[in-house]
Amino acid sequence: MLFRSYLLIWTTTPWTLPGNLAVAVGLEHQYARVASGGDHYWVAGERVEDIFGGDALVVATAAGSELVGAGYEPPFAHFASLREKGAFRIIASDEVTVDEGTGLVHMAPAYGEVDFLALQEAGMDLLVDPVDSRGDFTHEVPEVAGMNIKEADAVLIRLLKESGKLVKHERITHSYPFCYRTDTPLIYKAIPTWFVAVERFRNRMVEINETIHWVPDHVGKRRFGNWLANARDWAISRNRYWGSCIPVWECDECEEQVAVGSLDELEALSGQRPDDLHKHVVDEITWDCSSCGGVMVRVPEVLDCWFESGSMPYGKLHYPFENKARFEATFPAQFIAEGLDQTRGWFYTLIVLSTALFDQPAFENCVVNGLILAEDGRKMSKSLKNYPDPSVIFDEYGADALRAFLINSPVLRAEPLRFSKDGVAEVVRTVLLPLWNTYSFFTTYAEADGITMDDLAAAASPEERPEMDRWILSMLQSLINEVKVQMEGYYLYNVVPPTLGFIDHLTNWYVRRSRRRFWRTRGESGEGDADKLAAFATLYEVLTTFIEVLAPVLPFITEHLYQDLVARNDPEAPVSIHHRDFPFTDPDLIDADLEGAMATIREVVRLGRNLRKSQRLRVRQPLARLTVLTGDGRVADAVNAHAAVIAEELNVKEVVVSPDEGKLVRLSAKANFRSLGPTLGRRMGEVAAAIAALEHDDVVKLVEGGTVEVAGEGIGLEDVVVERTPIEGTVVEAGPAFACALDTTITDELRMEGLAREIVSRIQNLRREAGLEVSDRIRLLWHTEDEDLAEAIEAHQAHIGAETLATEVTRSLQPTGQKAQVDHSTVWLEIRRV
């Protein structure tokens, strides 16, 4: 008995079946011939059970490679004559999968790129397309001629059923492309297209790309570099009305083609010189063919707009027709900046054209930003309105805050950003307000003391000023150097973090530690005036230079500060901060040792505050002692030299250094991969494990400057990262370089002083509520029934008066003024301006 054998295919687009020219299989897949209903059907072996059920009868099997070359009868016979040219046979394709469908794929090269390429790979230079540009069938398929493809689906399915070629028909939900503008279905369709032969010079593009500095680096080396290495010929023509006309004319009789390179050439050929180069004008220009006497007619296509974008460096200057010298002096561009999506857009077309035309890059540096998404991670959309109104952001937080937020965000690392206005608000809190408050602090006290530009000029030179002044000036110069290096490397995302750090140094350390110098009454003493003027001069120099550093990031607030601090005081100054040069580093002002020492002091203070917080000891309560545990001589020297500063910051009576860390912390170590990796190579894992197993005493030896042999290697302190872990039960806070221990015993004397400091705090609140100026002196009346509190006030009366600018501190016999609570006691306070 003879059985008919069928290739069973599966498709969601029945309208493409008239254009079928081949069936594809995977070479490595196994296929089965299944007996069903008196016929045999070839399907992938993995798909038999899903299609025919568990009891299907398999009568033969074959590898995909064995099926290649077999012929078949197409589902529709409209192009049967193409069999003589190799159509209607099984071919191989790497794209064939067996996850769904039948494992045999219907190939219509006019309607799919994969199909087209598979036929080309199989040596079948064939294409049939019975669908016009409107999506309607042509007369080549008379049964559905004039019908839209989707309307024709039902007719084609009926025809398949009538011819016995339909095995199953059902409706499913699947993905399908839609126009993002009109939201209407799209079809894939092969059309004649003009190409740039990119594959001929793509290796040269890869070489040229290696000369470009990309930020971030991985975008150029990997994402863009891989794209170039696999670049294919670029389709540059579009079948639409508006666009730049492709300047090619073809003869309507022979194969003559002319590419017109200028208006002069067009005029010489046609006798016409149009002023308007749009399609409706240029298409009317013709001339006689020089080869056959036919008519030369412009091809109908226009250029892809990305071709024009890639031509920007030349088109903007009308090169080569004009501005030749200017172009040659400015090409390639020093830098460009665009989004990550342009690796397949503008960046690519710039490189293609510059390589083809000039054998060089179109730009030297490229800053790539990521995409800004809505807070929920979706693409920002006008229709969804899933983003805050920019005008509201500007009104509420300011353009500077938004600008700084974006510069400091993952966007400038070519990473996506989920935009939230909370991030913009954080910039206001951590950058703009501290900067403005420091400016306000300076101007308030300068006006109160009548400080003039002559006074600032008369201040001591920087090297003769107090250590705190020299430190902040050194930090500023180091910042200038760091920011300049990062900006010159186009690493904008590395600019904001160090400026944030400097704002912290300026506001939370320099200004706060120097406040008394600004408060001191002018004329108290010659020495006092010198110190006061040094402080004012330093803060003025820092502010006016720091805003120059910040200007590219915060253009508006820096302009305001510049106008007030510089422009109105110096008629010779540029009219805008943005007309000034970026500041140059003054190496003479940089003191690396002082910066290191102060960093140590600030770290000690940070650890001490953490200890107070963990032990719930308020800062205004004095304590007896802080011990810094370190074997590092530089740390010890810095702490000993600044013990008074640390004691004042942490409100302790004594600061001591102890080299014996072992009593309170345990030392351990981890391998420094950056130091050891290049020399150890494959042994890195072995040595790292051995370092992690080092005992406390071994790590102490390293900290003290010695070496330890680990897995046959000599290891020094620079090869490890030391970790300090407090011993259980100790009041210790450990940092990366040292640890701090706090004596938490509170004596009666310390408790009394703590109460006095609380009184100072309550008086300062009254001053603010009364709207007093920072320099206003007061008389203080106080009353309390609590003798401990009274004893504390009387014992520390001088300190209270100095801190609150009280010329008199008097105990009242009766309650007067405002009532306040200090711990569990009540006190009445009244202040009167002198």
C-alpha cells in the first residue's frame, strides 16, 4: 500500500504561504515520519507527542542533514515554474528550533530576513512577492487579488482545506509587530534597497574605533566594538516622500546610472539648477541618456535620515563646497555625547562615513549616557504621563539640583536610571543648602564686622595662616586637581562625589571648627584681628574658587554667588563666572601630610561619635577619656598633635594613644588582590586563603612594618587589607586603620558639666526664637528649684556666658522667662538684649 508523505509546517501568517519557496530543518535535529489518518507526516522527533499524542506511530526517522535537498509540492502552485531554479526543496537553517511548531519551517524570503538569508546561504537566489506596497495581493495570486493580506487569510485557509493540505487550524495569541506611532499592524517585506558596502571596510572601522576614547570604556570596546566587528551592509534608502533625495539617475531604457555629486554637475547634465532639493522638484529633472538615447530619471528612494546624521560634520559646514580650512581644522570633533541606544545609530553612522571618506574617526572622545526611565522602570511616555512635570521640578528644586543629580547618577555610566524627584531633593539637601548656608555665614559675619576687600587683601599669606586655614586651602587645591583630571578624561560621573566630600570638609569641619574665629569681636586684640582676618580671607578664597570648580555642574547658584562675592566688588572681573577659566592647581598650597593627618582626626571623631551613639551617650555629656588603638606611627603622631581638637569634638577630657590593640580588638587580614594579583597569577587563590588564615599576632607584625611568609611568598602590609574586630564586651569602634575605645564612666563632676552644656543649648534656642543677630550680647536671668542643676549653672557660669554671649548670668529668686526641661529638672530662662 502506498502512503503520501507530507512535510508538516506551522505558521501564524497564512498570507505568506503563496510566497513559500523552501522548507528549513535543523541539521542536528532528529525528525520522525508519523503515520496518521492514512498519510505520513514529517515532524521533529521532540514534537511528535505534542502534535499526534502519546500513541503516535513513528514509521521512520532521519537527521535533518539527511532530509536536506529533498523536494516537495508547495502549498500553492502559483510559482511552480521556479522548481527548475531550485525552489521547493528542503534547506538547512541554524534558526530552526523544536520548542514549538513542528521543527520544519516554511520559508518565504520576501517576508522574513531569516528566510531570505537562509535561501541565500543555500545558493537559492530566488524571491517572489505577490503583495504590493499597500499590503494587498497582486494578480499573481488571482484567488485573493486585491485583498488585504489579513482579509485574505480566511480564503487561503479555505483553499488549503479544499486541497487536503490543512491538518489543523486554530487561533492563538502571539506577539506581533505594530507601528509605534499609529498602533497598526506591520508586515516584513523585501524591497529593492540601496546599500553602503560596509562589509568591505568593517575591519578598518574596528581599528579606527580602538583610537577613540569611550566613556564608559566598556561601551566602545565591547558593545560598540562587537557591533562594528559584525557590521553588515547598511541599507540607506527609504521609500517615503520627505527626505533627502538619493542623487542617482537611471536610464529608463538601458542600465546606465549616474551619481550626481553637486548642483553644478546636475546643471551641466540637465540644464536645470533647482533651489528646492525636495523630491517633488528634483524628480521632475531629466536628461537624455548618453548611451542609448533613453531618458535619465531619478531613482524614487530618499536617504535614511541616519545617513544625514552621520554626515553632520560635513553637512553643517557645506563641505567640500565651502569652509574647507575650517573643516580640516575642526575634524575630527574633540568629543560627542549621546545615549547608549546610539551605538547602532549616530555613533555608528558617523564612523561608517568618516572611515569610508577620510579613513579616520569622526570624533576623538565619546561620552555615552544611559536611558532615563520612569520610577517604575518603564520607558517614559507622553501617553502614559509616567514622569514628573519638568517645570514642577525646576520650580520646586531648581535646574541646578536636577543637573547635578543627573551628572552624579548611573546615567553617565551608560546605565539606566529610574528617575525619582527624591534624588533631586537629596542634592538640594546635601549640596545646594550647605553651599548656600556657607555663603550666607560668610556674608552675614563679614557685614556685621564691616569686612572690606582691603581687609581680605591685608590678611596673612596662606603659608602663615593657622593650620585649619592651610588645611582647607590644601583640600581645595587637591579637589581642583582631581576634578580637572576627571573632566579632562570626560569622566563626569567622578566629578560630583569629590565635590560632595569637599562640601562636607568645608561646612562640617572647617566652618564649624572656625566659628569662634568669626564670632570674635573685632578689635579685641591685634592677634585676634589677624586670626579673624585670616579666617575671613580663607573662607572668601575658598568660596570664590570653589564656585569656579562647581560652575559647570551648578551654573545658576554659582553665578549668583559670583555676582555677589566677586563681580560687584571687582569692576575688572569678567561679567559672568562662565567667562572665567577653570582654576589651575596651585601645588604650593597642597600639604599632603596635613591632609592625611586631618583625615585621621576626622576618622577618629567619626568612630568616637559612633561609640557615643551606640552607648546612647548624648554629645553634650562630657566623658573622661578616648583611647586610640593603633600601631601606626603616623596615626599616633596625628592624634597626639590634635588631641585638643578631638577632645573638643567628642567632648572628652583626655585623648590618649595606645599601641596595644590586642587588649580590645582582634586583627585579621584579607588579600589585596590589586597588589598581589599581577605577580601571583594562578596562585592568587592559594595565597589569599593563607592570608585569611593568619593569626592576630601575624597581622600585628605586618601593621608594625614587618613581613610574614605565606604559602611560600613574602607578604607585607601593602599586600593585605587589615580588618579590626572589637573583642566582645568592649566599648570599641573599629575602622580600617585603627580603633577607638571610650571610657563611659560618668562622675558627678562630668555630670554637672553636662547639665551646664544642656543649659547652653536651651539659651541658644531662645536666642534664635528672639531673632537675635549672631553678634548680639545678652543678659541672662535663670531660676530653678533643683539644687544639682543650680550648682551646675553656678559652677560653669563663665562657660555659659562665653558660649551664649551673655555679659551677665544672674540667678532669679522667682521663676522668670520661659520654662525648659533639662533631664528631669525644670529651669526658667530669660534673655534680654544688651
